[in-house]
Amino acid sequence: MISERELEIARDKFRRASTELNFRLISPYCLDESMGLYAFAFMPDYGSKNGALILLSKPPDYNRDTEIIEWANKHEYFCSVFDIEPLLDEYNTEYFLDILDDWKIT
């Protein structure tokens, strides 16, 4: 299970990258308040015409929130599940540049 501290570390890395690399990021991101459905983050300009949802997972079981993935599919959002471990290490600009390059909308 991912701790609140780990979530904040990961969120800080994404926020730093969004400032440094100039992309929009909303974290956390509410999908459906009545269902209490929240993604770790949302990048509106990447992944698909509706944007990219980011979920986090952690070894050894790499649990995924299937409810969010189903919501994303139904609403035509790109959804990616990240291993949180690299986000807990030292900040790495290249890590985020690779994400932006992979998720460009063409």
C-alpha cells in the first residue's frame, strides 16, 4: 500500500516537472465526487484528446484501481499506471521528458 508520505513525494516530483517542463498537471484529480473516485493526477494536454490520467502502484503486488481504469475507458481517457518507486528516488528530468515524448498527441 502506498503511504500518504509517498504520495506527497511523488506529487512533488510531478509538480516540479510540470513547472520545469511547462505542462499542465492537476493532482489529485476528481473523476466522480459522488463515487469518491480520484486519480493521482491528470495531464489535460497529453495521452489522448481527453487527456491522461495517472495512477500509482507499488511492488510487490502492483495493485491497480480497476474502477478508475474502467471509468477512463468509458470516458475515452488515456490511463497509465506508474510504479511509484522511481518517483521516490532523486528527481530526474529525463524520466519526465520520456513521459511527455511518449504521450504526445499526434
